Amino acid sequence: MTTKTTERVATWRKVVAGVLFTIPWIFYLLLPLYNTAQPELGGIPFFYWFQTLWLVVSSILFIIAVFILYPGRR
């Protein structure tokens, strides 16, 4: 019979992870701030490359949040 041990996650870890999870959503909701065609980057309008950049940033923030929530599981 196996016993599953549950690890308690510190409150500060949950708060920091929650903040990291919500940062991308805040930027995605601020659409009027980046709904422009200028400046262009390599011929791509700002609207498109800004969202693509935030996809990468969001992924990095999510990975950091998971490492903060589960420090022993790598």
C-alpha cells in the first residue's frame, strides 16, 4: 500500500504565482493601449508583434510560477 504525502505550499508562494498568472491577462485586457499599426517591426504592425511577444512572456511567467509553486519537482 502506498501512502501519498501532500506538501503544503506556503502562502507567499501562492500569492506570487497568482500575480505571475494574472499579469498576462491584465495586458491582454488593455487592448486599446496597443491597438495601433505603428511602430512596425520587420513590416509587422505593432498590434501583432506585441501579442506575439506577450505569448512568449506569458509562457515564461507561467513556467516561473510553476517552479515557485512546486520547488521540489524539477
